[in-house]
Amino acid sequence: MIIGIDHGNMEVKTASTRFTTGISTYSELPHGLSSYLEFRKKYYTLSNQRKPLEWRKAQVDHFYSLTLIGIARELCARAQYQPGTIPVELAVGLSPIYYLNQYQEFEKYLLQYGQKLDFVMDKRPFSIRINDVKSFSQGYAASMMTSLAQYYGFFFVIDIGGKVDISAVDNGLIDFSDKRNTSLDIGMVSLTNKIEMQLDSMDGLKIDERQIINTLSGKHSGIAPHYAAAMQETAKQHTGELFQQLREKDIDIRSAPSLYVGGGTRVLKKYLQLHVSKTTAFFLDDVHANAKGYERLYSLLR
């Protein structure tokens, strides 16, 4: 079974599930805990406090345990949990700017404890065998869930998550020789940090990342209207700064179609639309698109 996992800096996504990239580790099971991963005599629980941004994911421990949680949740979401060993082909991804230098390291990292793995998730025993791990380029993978390559010889993919990753797609393939493949530190982490500091300086208001994203998404967050208005204005300015940085990197969205993907795209869509052409800008609102794209790319290798 092919399972795609998008190891985002803010959220981990599979084709069917998503959860914050936050985890706590214990040597003993805390009393009363019902939802946890047990693996190699340690216990792991998901946390709403995400881990710091990581540029080299194979250098930190938490992405491995988050991977096991993602596999278990996706198996359950597909009603594929069963006794005995479940074969898994793992499809994952990395930012286009790091892909060529890091994909082998990341694949090795995900096999560091071997292929046959036994663990417990939410008191349910799992036995899986990871037959294979393949890495793909993030953003480009999401474009596989569209028909854009059928109509355009060249386009940009702008993946807005914790940071912003840009991919240059030429004739249906990512062109790794194109220097416009890049990563910008002006994504949702930068924006939420900016808003936290802004509100703290205004009235000493303490607010967390989830409240900010809920407010910007138009969800009820309990935030007073004048604070919400300040957040919206900052998000609008932040989006303008993003397009300025794109121009500085010679990424001119006026000269080529652009596909906007990622969780940040869904949050900032109304501000992004102020800067783009309705005829050459396309929006993919599915935050699971990269994970699904990894699965599709893996299946094409067969």
C-alpha cells in the first residue's frame, strides 16, 4: 500500500489526515493518557505546540515518530488496519531547493530502524513492513493533482506553508537546473510571528498561532474585532512583501502561469488574489495535495 506523507513544518499531512508538527516524548506512560504512540520503549503524544522550523529533516528525531503516527492514522482512515504485517510503500517529499542534496539522507533516515516495525498507536498494535521509501519534490507533487501540465509548457508552483517553496515546472517535470527553484522565509511562520509581536506591542495581548490562523481563515476565534482587523491588515502587507521577494528572485508571475498550493494558500487566498491575474493564477485549496501527489508519483514509477 502506498502511503504519502507531507512532513510540513506546521502540519504533517497524509492523503486523509493532518495534525500539528508537534510531539512530546516520555520514558514512561503518563497517567490517564489514551492517545499515544508507543515505540522502542518510549511514548509519544501529539502536541498543538509545533516544533521549530527545520531545514534538514533527517537531523531531528521527531519526524520519525510523526511518520509512524501518520502511517497508523492513514491506515485507519482507509479502513486498512488488519492483524499481521501490513506492507507499506512510503512516498515523501522535500523542498525543491533541498531535494537533490537531501533526498537520499531522508530516505535512509526513514529506514533507520529497519523495514519491519512493531508499535502501538492509541492502544492498538501495529505491525508494518516498509518495503520502500521514495522522495519527491514538494509543490511539484501537488501539481500532479491538477491538469495544468496538459495546458501549459511552463508554470511556477508556489507552495505556501511554514515557509514558501517555489518550483519551476517545464513540460510536466520540475526543472532542477532552474535557479528560480527556491525557498523563502516569508511563509505562515513568519506571518504568525509578526502578528504575535504586533499584538503584544499594541496592548500586551498574548495570542497563539492557532488563534491567528483561525482568525485569518474567517473562523470564530473569540478575538475582538479591532485585533482581527489588525491581523488582516498585517496579512495583506505580508502577502505584498511575498510578491516583492518573488520579483527579486526573478519569479515574475506576469510572464508565466502560477499554481498556489499549501495550507497558507488557503488562509491567504483573498490577499493573493489582489496580486495575480485571474486568467493565469490557479489555486489548489486541498491541503493534502502534496501527500496525494507523492502517492501518484510513486505509482507512476511502477
